[in-house]
Amino acid sequence: MSTAKNELTNQPVDDRGTNETEGRALLKRLRDNGFNGSDEKLAVALGRPIEEVQGWMGGAEPVDDDVVMKARGIGKERGIEVE
């Protein structure tokens, strides 16, 4: 991984200081623990295209504050431990 990529993944993506790597891990825990590991079910719950969810899981798409906040809210609402 290049230095520029490392710097990008360590930048906070939300007001809690969650970086992109932590946000991606949070999304994976939500998917695995709340949606039976299904990218498609997670995409529906988040209101995002499945291609975007697959991009997050594979590291190709950047994780933003909106999706991290939504994931936390869904986890809290459904009693799924994501953090």
C-alpha cells in the first residue's frame, strides 16, 4: 500500500474520529452479524447500490461519514454490536 493510500485510510471520516479502515470494519461487522454476510441485504438497508457496498468490502470505494452513521444507527436499532 502506498504512503498516500495509508494517509487516506487514516483520515477521520466522521466526527468521532473513525478512520476509513475502522469504518470499513464496522460495515463488515454489520453485514456479517446483521445481514448473514450479504452485501445485497446491507445495500438495501443502507439505501446504497450493491456495487458501492461491494467496493467498500473490497477496499475499492471510500467509506464516508454518512454510511458510517447509518451503519451505527442500524446496528443500534437492531441490537447488532458493530463497534
